Amino acid sequence: MTFLQILKIIAALGTIATGVLSLLRPRSIKDFTGLEASSPRAVTEIRSVLGGLFVGVGLAPFLLPHPAVFQTLGVMYLAIGLVRAVSMVVDKSTERSNVISLVVEIVFGVILVV
């Protein structure tokens, strides 16, 4: 196993971990994301989109072991990062948590696409 393959696995596992946290503790993400689970509907949205989606796409490379699946996960991260970068400028939201998220998205995206 190469160093790059190990990094890809770490990125996929990080994706799963993010999803599991959002799924099991949707109210705990408020401090980092600013998203507040202020109603049962909001809790469901956080659990399903930030939880279920991230668990699913993080598991996909392990369930469908093909390089294109890791690359697809990378494209997802790069798309999120691109939209975040534009939004940070347009919405003037260059908060620390946004910068950290952007860096992780770019790093994971590049690792997974290569």
C-alpha cells in the first residue's frame, strides 16, 4: 500500500467520522459550522444531509473499491471547497472555521482526485 493510498483511506475515514458526528450529535456541530438544530426538522436535516450523506460517500470507496470512487469523493470535496471559497468572499464569512473547512476540503479533494 502506498502513502497516497493511505492518505485516501484517511480522507474517506474522516468523511465517515464527520458524518457519524453529525448523525449522532447534530446539536454538537453548531460551534464549528454555525448551523443550529433549533427544531426537530433542523435536527433531521443535519442528521440526513451532514450525517447520512457523509457516511454514505465516505463508505462508498470501501464498498465499491475502484479508483474512480475515491476520485468522485475528491470531486465532491473540491466542489464544496470552490463554493465555500466564493461564498466566503461574497458573504464576507472568512471565519476561522470556514478557513479550516476550506483547507481540509482542498487537501482531501486533491489527495482523492490524484
